[in-house]
Amino acid sequence: MSLLLVGCSFLNSTSRDVTDLISEEVENIEEKEEVDVKPDQDKIKNELVKFFNQYYNAPTNVLIDLNRYPIIPNDNYREVYESFKQASLERLENYMTAELEKNLKKNYFTTDIHFPRFLLINGNVVVNYNKVEDLEYNLISQEDINDGKDKAYTYLIHVKVKANTIPQERFYELFSFNPETNYYDLINPNIIIEDSEKDEILLECTYVAKIQDKNNKIKFYYLKEEGEKAVSEEDRRTIVNNSFAKPINYIDKPLSADSLLIREFVNKFFNMNKDDHLYYEYAFDANFDIFAQALTDLAIAEYLVPDENNYRNQYPKMIIPTKDDIINLNVNIQDIKVDVHSRTSRGGRVYIVNIPAVAELSDYSKEKVEYRYYFQVEEVEIDEETVTRITRIQYEYIKRLFPAFDLEISGSDISADNTQTDQNANENEGATTNNSEGTKGSENVPSNF
């Protein structure tokens, strides 16, 4: 079904204006005729993928040129404008309508195109973009142009694109905001961000575009970020204004080796008795050498890679599962569920791990429980060999069923009814949380995860 936006222009509208216009048309759709003629969808998608690969093909210094937006002309205005014009024409080459090309060649900055830019995503900042992985689009409206000889189409476009990031702290070491150009500049223009400093994530960026489709070739009238927030054009380019872009799963499903590593560790760690867990806690509080020895004694050293200066953040005491009146647990390795979280990147794979278990309590009764943890898995170098290890674990909550049941030892068939959740994910370690969509929806993960 298409939405027909009659007599509307998005050229000088904010992202919120665009969203409101679309919402109004959805409410009135029953009063409008459905558009019968649609362009060839496969050809349109292929053309859009080609365009967006060209559009995103901009190194960090070019992203700066594309997003400078001086409000008051000054001595550098002409130089800044010429850099913008050259960079924008290169990104849009062969994909501009005559009207758009004319606007871009005028001696002032235009906002017909929202170019790729720096974005703050989960504590890291996007500094350049890579390959388009996939693309979806929906027709909003169409209109006749050139006295009915041609048609223009307005689309809502969702682009899945890989992007390189650096930590936010590193970004502010390298860049500063320039109030004269309303964008960020490299503090030292000669600095090159090495590939070893970058991670890679997968984003879904959403745009509204008006496109001319003629002879199976698309040309743009405009391309706008479609976000949730109403932001003025002067403020839109700051890194925190990112509502048009969301992180999505970097990989479709858990890597088999990662899943096996996590489930084997959980099986061993959870099926220990409370004395073993007290030993873990004692060693954790003592020092690194004793902690490392405890991991060996408990037969879990092969799964972890503790860092002497950071092991307390990597594997905090909160991960111990025998909490409160729980003295023993029985976990079936087959029941442990591992899902990909959207914080997963090239550098570190983050997983949501749900662990059903049967708990033996201090009064010798048994109770079905379910835990949730976050695990990060990475490739690391140990003795000149690359191995896969769990580099961080975060306890999120335990779900306890009340009242307790008399039952046989089994780790399956956990019901979500009549439950109480004890959510202690970040109490003991002082970590902050950040909402991020995971496989099953919005999940809390520490910002330093």
C-alpha cells in the first residue's frame, strides 16, 4: 500500500516533520486511492544499493567536508563551501536530478541531502562507513512530473551498512567541535586513525527520499534522515543525534564455537557447589595470582583470559550463581540458550545467555530458576597462538518462581508465570547500562561491555 503526500515538500523539513507527514498520511490512507503503477522493484533496489555504496564511500576527512554547516559567513566560508561542493558532487555523481545538482552548485550550503556523518552508538563513534549489506524500501507516494511524461517516487529506505567505530574517549582526543563550521575538526589534521584502533559494527539507517526513475536510472531530488527527534538543521549533525540509525546484529546467529565455549563454561561453573563459588569469591578479593590459580583449580581457566589490571571488571563476583539461600544448582547443558546481541561487532561478539536451572535451597527444598547473563567472546593471543576466549561476563538477573515446587532434578521446562526477578546486573561493580536492541528486543548491557 502506498501513501500519497499531496502538495508536500520535505526540502526544508526536519526529521520530525518528515515523520509527522508520513503519520498523517497513514491515518488518511482509506480516503485515498491506492497507487496502481509501481516501478520495477528489483531494478530500483539494485540502483539504490549502487548509490548508497557510492554515498557512504567517504573517508573520515571527507565526512567532515560533507557536514560542515557554517551559519555566519566568515573568512573561511568560501574554502569550506568549495570542499563541501566537491565532496557532495562526488558522492552524488550520476544520481542527481538537474534541480539537485543546480542547488548543490550554488554558492551556499543546502540541506537537500543528509550526508553520512559521525554518530555515537553504544559508547563508540562511527568515523567512516563501509559496504552496504542489504537494503529495503517502501513506496510512500508517487507524482507526475514534466507534464505527466515522467514520475517521481517518495520512498522510506532502510539501509544496512557496516561502519567503523572508535571509542568515544578516543574520538574526543582526536576531534573537537568547531562552532564556526558547526561540525567536528581533527585537532591534528595530520593524524591518521589506524585500522587497529577501529572496530566494525552493523547499522540500519533510515531515510526518506524523493527519486526520479527514468529509463531504469534513479536520480535524487532529496535524501533525508528519518529520525524520531525534532532537531534543527543547525544541531542535527552532533554525534548524539542518531535516532535514524540503530545497531543491529553483526552476525545472524551465534558462532558454533562461541556457543559451545559458553555452554561448556556455564555447565561447569553453575554445577559447582557453593564451597567452590566461595573459593572463587575469596580468590577474587585476594589478588590476581590467587585468582588465576583458583581458575585452574576450578577447571575453568581454559575458557577465560583474565587481565591482571582488569580481571575484576571482566569476571566480577556478581557472576556467582549460588545467591542468597541457593546452595547448589543443577543445569542441563542442552537447555542453555545463547542469542546474539546487537552490541556484537567485528572485535567482540556479545551474547545473551539464558540459563534454566533447578536450585537446591538451604532448607533442602528445590526450586526452578532462570538466569540471564551477557558474555563477550573474542579471539586473543596466548603464547603466540590465536585462541577464542570469554573476555567478559555480566550477570543480569535471576528469575525465581514462587512458591517453590517439589520436583525432580531437571533443567528444562521453565515457566515464566508467577515469577520474581532479582535484577542485580550492575549494582556491585558500579557499571552503567545502555539500552540496545537484542535478538529478543531491548536488553540492558553495560556501556563498557
